[in-house]
Amino acid sequence: MIRLGIVGVGKIARDQHLPAIAATPAFRLLAAASRNASVDGIAHYRDIDALLAGGEGVEAVALCTPPQGRHAQARAALLAGRHVFLEKPPGATLSEVEDLAALARAQRRTLFASWHSRYAPAVEPARAWLQGRAIHRVRVDWREDVRVWHPGQDWIFAPGGLGVFDPGINALSIVTRILPRAFFLTGATLDFPLNRQAPIAAELAFIDGEDTVIRASFDFLQSGAQTWDIVVETDGGALRVGRGGSELEIDGVARALPAEAEYRGLYARFAELIAAGESDVDLAPLRHVADAFLRGERRSVEAFEFAAQN
């Protein structure tokens, strides 16, 4: 068993990481580092440096902290000879993650930049079905309520927090996995609340090498039912990946899928990488987000406050 430590014991760690670790025989969780929370039954530390110096002999760490501080934490772990699992997005910038990938190679340690939505049950069947088909157009609608999924978490609207691209990058991680060709941003509009440094909505236009039109719409203020849909129109019919990857339809007919196990899939992959002495650092989703910030038109919209919206 791989002796594991977790850094950052917030909502995503409690909702997803802790249950997935408990269900993965390859790992044994021995320690946690968090300023504001702890995990029953394991050692607790204030920060990653204390965890790495602790007596549990941790061999790998999972970083579940906001992306703005992720680089320093991951670098400390790699320099200490630990394997590193990065919650998405893997960092606040492309350069940070590329630096970590180089360091992991030099240290001969595993670095895993995880994209949990790629492990949704519809993704690989969708990828297989699209192979060899002519793709006419793609539409992505990813709309959710930040007040539900990130209650009071102001870091998400700070520089490096990505704003609406925090969920939107999940869509991009699926699209970059299932489509057979690379695609490129041609234009974007990003809506920034007057009091925030990251967008709350975005409209994106892409095209691939065969002039396939790809459109994406992201919204962080969706009330009621949440929308996480990708529709691909092809010469063989329309494919829909729905509910974030948990549903698959071909021309409106639902396909049977296994139960959702995204984070268990991530930890199984992390264990495989460690055993093989390899890393997995695909930056395509983050690169598309960076391109949107580079090329997108910035529009100012009304201020957003969590408390005022509750």
C-alpha cells in the first residue's frame, strides 16, 4: 500500500477524495494538512512542510488546495521525494505546471495532473463512437450555481482562481478527450463582475483543422436545474454527453453506462502511474482557458457577493 497524505481538507476533499481513497486498496491515508479542518483517525498537520517532516512515512500527497498556492506545495513535495496528485486545475498558470513536470522528471517521481470529468462513465464510450466519424459541429453548455458548489469561497474569483472556468475546464477536459482532432480558440467574451478578478460567465468559439465549429457557453449563476451537456453532430447522428459525463445518448437514445466512479478512477490511475514510474500531465484544458484570457473580450457586469445572493 502507498502511504498517502492529503493537503487541504475542504469540500472537494470531503465529498470526493476521502471516499475515493477509502475505496482504493492501493492507498492508505495516514496524514492530512489543513489550517481549518482535520480527518478523524489520522495525523494532522498545519501545513505541507510539517506533514512532509512527520513520522508517518508518507510516500505520496494529494493536493486539494486552491490552485494559487499549489506550485509551492507540489514543489516542496517533489523535492522531498514524494509523488504528487494535483486536483484540477493543476495550477494557476501553465508555466507553474510545466515547471513541476520538469521537476518530477528530475526527481524520478510521479506527477499526476488529474481531470476528474474524463473519468465519467460516458467519456470513453463517446470517444470510441466518434472515432472515424465526420464531425459537423459541437455545442457545450456548462451552467451551474457557484453559490451551491463553492459557497463563500472567494478565492475562486481571485486572480488564478479561474472563476467560471473552474467548472468550465471540466467541459474542456471532456471535449479535448473525446474529439479526434485538436481545436483552437478563435474568439471569446468573458463577463467579469465589477468587484471580481475572474469571470462569472463566458462564451467561447473554437475551430479545428477541418473548420469544425465548436461553441461553448459557461455560466456560474445558473439557478434551478444545473446544465452540463456536450452535443456533437456527426454524419452518423448526434451524440450527447449529459450531466457532466454520467449520461450518453445517440440520436436521443440513452446508452447503458456503469455507475459514476470518477475519483476512484483517478486514484486507480495515480497508483498505476506510481507503479510504472510515470507521470501524466496533460495541459490541454488549461491551455484553452489561458487562450480565452489572452484573446477574449472582457465585459464588466454587475458586482457579485456570495452573501447578497443567498
